Amino acid sequence: MNSNEGIPWDEFALCTVRAARGKGTGFALSKPNLIVTAKHVVSGQPPAQPIQLLFGEGLVLPARVLFEHPRVDVAVLEVAGDTRCRAPFMPSQRGPISSELFYVGYQPSMSDRNDGRYVAFVRAVHSYERTTRQRDGYEEMLFIFPAPRGEPGRSGSPLLASRGSVVGVVVDGITLEGRHMLRATSILPVLDQLAFPTPPEVA
């Protein structure tokens, strides 16, 4: 995968998140050491067991949960060590969103499946629906779009505008009228937390 569409593939902005409950995708947002992913990927992680981040070229780094949104399925991780990321993804500015989106992430390599290796992918989103849902009095904004080739959800993948800025985070997949769809939650609830994340409580 080359570095096109303004995506910094070669700058380690994208990673696979390996936690106690499973795997997902993560991406550096605004700062090289802050990784955004879906909350359910890292929820319930034992404090003594660091989360593993698998970057390109075999780089593996530990991370800890810095912030979990109380109502939205997103979390922010803090990387321990040098991520080598020099160009993190940037959030989309508030305002109109382009008519065509795309999302990126990692998937198991078919040629190296037994080695646990991953390759980057990019998927175009030619049409999508914007909707909202209420959770404990909180209104969450969602993007719903067809899953290309019926693929399963890529939890934690960034949903990008055509210029390469993040507008959402893929959180799950649903079936609507026999069609498999992906849902991405808006990135906006995370933005206020990235500048000054809530510090973890000290026992």
C-alpha cells in the first residue's frame, strides 16, 4: 500500500490493537502518541497487562488506556515508547462533510496468515446515511454505510473525508434488510478530550 490519498502509511499512523478481548484497528490522531480505537476492543483490559500496538515493519509497542468515552464506543490510548509516527491523522473540521468517504485499516495477510502479519487496506464509501441515536440522554451521531463485499466490521478503523481527515471511527456492523452495513461514530466527542485527556484515577 503506498502513501496516497494523503494517508501517512509510511509514518506509522495506523496500527493493529491487540488486547485481552481481541483485536481491532487503531490510528494516531492529532498527536503521534495518542491512538484512537473502538472502546469495546480494549474495555476490561487487566491493569497489569499492557495493550499491544502492532505497527508497520514489525514494530510492537505497549500502550495503556488513557480515556474511555462514557457513552460512545471510542477510547484513546497512550503509546509507551517511540511510535516513529511523524504525521498523525488530523480530525475533520466542524462543518459540511464530503459526499464520498473512505475507511482504512489492517487485515490479516493471506500469504502470511500463520505468521500473524497484517496488510493495510483502503475501502471507498460511495454512499452513506447520517443518523443519531439516544444513549442515556446523550445524542450520538452515526455514519451507516454498506460493508464492501460483505466484509465484517473493522472496529477502530478511521472513517475519512476525501481530503484524508478523520470524521468517524468504525465501531460495529449491523444487518439492515438483508444487507450488511458498518456503523461509525462521529469523531467529535473525542476531540475535546485529546487536548487534555482525563487523567486516570490513582488507587
